[in-house]
Amino acid sequence: MKKLLIVLILALGLSGAALAQPPNLERKITVRYEEAPLEIVLADLRTKYKLNFSYANQLIPLGQKVSLSARNQPLKTVLDGLGSIDVGYRVVGDQIVLTYQPRPRAEPEGQTKLEKPKYPALSKIEAGNGLVASNGTVNAQAVKPETTPVNYVKPKWYEPYALIIEDALQKATKKAASAVLSLDDKITLRKPVQLLGPAAPGADSTQLPAVSTPPVADSLAAAAPDSVPAQPEASGLVAASDSLPYETRPFQISFVTPLGTNGLESGRIVNHASFNLLAGYAYGLDGVEFAGFANVEKDFVRGVQFAGFANVVGGDVTGGQFAGFANVNGGVARGAQFAGFLNLTGDSVLAAQFAGFANIANGSAKGAQFAGFANITKGSALGPQGAGFANIVKGTTRGPQFAGFLNTATGNVQGAQFAGFANVAGRDVRGAQVAGFVNVARKVRGVQIGLVNVADSVSGVQIGLFNFARHGYRRLELWGNEVMYANAAFKMGSKHFHNIFAVGGSVDGEAYRWATGFGFGSEWNLTNRLLLNVDAIAWHVNENETWTEELNLLNQLRANFGVRLGNRAALFAGPTFNVYVSNLYNPESGRYGTDLARWNTSFDRQSGRTRITMWPGVNAGIRF
């Protein structure tokens, strides 16, 4: 059994290594980026075309904006385009290693030319000129470099340290010269000794200080060449070697790092298969990893991780993570994350996340997020979100949000928000907001359904008890009908669906009645001047008293045709249909209900203590 397990592990690791193929630079790809950060560009290329990039975060300008456009162009052409932001590349195995590669820049107009020190050849120094003492030592104070203008601009990083670097070069040259001269004639020089001083960039050759002991100075001067090929100027950056910053191994087994097959080298190893009895640490993973407690990767994961407690990755994750408590990574997450408590991502999430408590993304989230308590995204959310308490997005939301209490997005919402208490959109809503209490948005192009709906403007529908739109529909109506001679109503909400708050009354001899009403209405333009309003209002009618406790309900459906009087008023009139339902007993007639109709009713029935009456009516008035 043990032998079989070892064979399987070896086969898994070797198969992973065998699959690592170098990228095809002639492969045709299509991309378009407009002022996109380099980090996002690399993440997109990695996802779309399965490319593996390696780079040092300190050297590559990941935040630099990139604009690239290519249609069916070789991959090489697209990568060459990164040179515009000082990024070069080379292919190493299945990796594309990015390097800092500053491009030549023209000297800006009016730029002050820097000067580089140029030292005289020490072999031509004559005794008596104060530079060489009688004992053969160099008088350092007397060595003064000549200066020659150089037509180039040094990199920005160099300027603050220019004096320090050049002073160090001067001191190093003088010390080296003194060391050689102090040998005197105790050694026999078979070849002239040459010390390389600072070379002017772009020069074909450089005057080199050739030094020797005094007895053979003349012969050395005669034998020394005038120049040697110029050495490249140090840029302060270490050139990338042909090797990656890590070593790949087929598998590793450990109890807890460093008690394992990788030992103290774990921090620079990428494993294809990793088995940690308790916890393990490595540079990265390109395969599968198991741990009883935790898996920790310094840089990246391409594959699947399983941990009893946590998976922790310093960079990007491409694949799946399963943890009893938490998955934490510092870069982009692609694939799927499942955690008993928390999924925490330092960058964007291009994956599905499932957590018992919360999913937190410090960038955008493209995929599904489901959490027992909350989903928090510091960028845009492009996909469904479901949370027991709240979904919080600091950006645009595209897709449905479901929360037991609250959904909030600081940007636009394209889709739907469903919450037990409130939905809040910082900008526009194109879709639906449905909440148990309140919906808030700037501009609504769709529907809001809640007890209270608030918007700046509405080009859709607000359905609720209170609908407020700052630039919405607001009208005041005054009218009369056969039941109550004087009525007033305030309409608010959207044009095609608004709330109606109404009050009315009438006096007939010593008898009087008054009523309060609430309903919904809609307005439509028939022509530039002609309007059609359809309203449904329910009235509670109080008969000869301040408030009637019994059921005494008048329901009205109105269809009014209106004519505009300028921009601020309209006259209207139209038929009504009335349904009167009452439990109010009338001792004078010995029946329930009162005779509200002024003419014969089309329907009049009594069942027990409830009377129902129906009749057509008419009303007319003015609207402001």
C-alpha cells in the first residue's frame, strides 16, 4: 500500500511537470484595454489565454495604466507593447518572466545636461605635478576629475543619489590606485594593470586609468592601450536571470514546516503535490495540497487546496480552496472558495465564494457570493449575492442581491435588490428594488416596491404606501361628485403610478359626512393637450360624527379626461364606478348603510349585517 501511494504521488508530480509547456508567442489573440492598470491586464491575459506570469512586485509598475488594442495579433506583439511602460519579458519554461526594462527617452527641451566625471590616466601622471609623492603614493586631494557634458538623461531614481554614487566611484578609484602603487617594485607585472573608471554612456571608448609601480611606469604607459570597450552603466537594478525565483518539485510531505522533505528550503519551492500532516509552507503551489490544519503559500496557487482550518496565500489563487474556517489570499482569486467562516481576498474575485459568515473582496467580485451573514465588496459586484444579513458593494452592482436585512451599493444597480428591510443604491437603478420597508435610489428605471420608496427621479414605477421622487409627479386636485360635494387630493410618485391622499365632505341640512381616502393613480397623454387619468380610491366615510367605528367603506374607480390650461393646470371630468360596503346600522330606515347614491343603484344587497351597493357616478374638477 505504501509503495502504491508513493508511485501515485510521483506520477502526479511528474505529470504536472510534463504538462508545463512554454507559451506560444505566435498565438493569435484579441485584446482591448483603455487606461487599465497593468495588474488587471495581466490578470485578464492569465484568465483568457491561460498564461503564467512571474515578476517581482517591487520592480514592475503594476499600477501603471496600459492602453493596448490588438485583433488577431501574435501574443509577442501584445507583450512587446508593454515596453511603453518600461516592462520587458522573457520566456522561461512555461512562465513569462516580466522584467524592468527602461526604454530610451529623449532629453526634454530645456533639460539641464548632467556631467560625468572623467579621470585622467594615472600612467601619464608626472612626478612633480603634485599628484604622485616621492614615495610613489597618490595625493588623493590633488586628483580632480575633468567634466564633459553628456547628452543623456539619467533615470529618476538616480538623481537623489547622484552625488553619493559618484563620490563613491571616485574614492574607490583612488583607493585602488594607491593599493597598486604601494606594491612598488616588489612584483613583476607581466601585463599593464587597468582600473575602470566611470564610463560616459554612449561613448565608443573610455580613457582608462592604467597604473603601475614607479619603476615601470613608462613602459606600462607605452604598452597600455588607449581604450577598452565601454562598460555598461550600472542602473541600480539587478538584471533578471534566466531562472525563476523558485524551484519546482513534484511533491513534498511534511509534519509541519520545516519538518518535511523540503526542509529549510520550503520558502523557495513550488510543489505539484503537497501533503502536510499539520501545516505546511512553500513559495507556491502548482497542483494539489492537503493539510490537517493550514496551508501557507508565499506567492501563488494554481490548483486545489484543502485545509482543516485555513488556506493562506500571499498572491493570486487560480483554482479551488476548501477550508474549515477561512481562505485568505493577498491577490486575485479565480475559481471557487468554500470556507466555514470567512473568505478574504486582497484583490478582485473572479470566482464563486461560499462562507458560513462572510465573503470580503478588496477589489471587484465577478461571480456568485453567498454568506450566512454578509458579503462585502470594495469594488463592483458582477453576479448574484446572497446574505443572511447584508450585501455591501462599494461600486456598481450587476445581478441580483438577496439579503435578510440590507442591500447597499454606492454605484449603479443593474438587476434586482431584494431585502427584508432596505435597499440603498447610491446612484441609478435599472431593474427592481423590493424591500419590506424602504427603497432608496437616485434615478429609477424600473420598479420600486416597498412601504416607502425614495428616488431623485423615476422613469418607471414606485409601488408603496409612500412614494417620494424629488423630480417626480406631484399634483393637487379639487373636485366634486354626487356623494361628496367638495374633495381635495394630493398625488405624488411617478406619472404612470402614483399615490393619492384624499379628503372630502358634504353637508345636507342637519346631516353631514366627511371622508379620508387613499389610492393609486396613473396619467397618460392622449395628445399634447388631452390627458387621461385612471384612479382607484378607497374612502372611509364618517356619518354625522368625528369618526365612525363601524365598517363604512366607499370604493371608487374614476376615469377622467382632462384638457391642459397652459403648463400648470388642467380641467377634468369623467365617469366613476362606486362600490359601497357598510356595517353601519341606520335606525331611521332599519337597515345597514346609508343611501349615498343620489339615484337608483344598479346593485343593492344585504347579507347579515353587511350591505353592498353599486352604482355609476360622475365627477368634475381642476388639477394643478
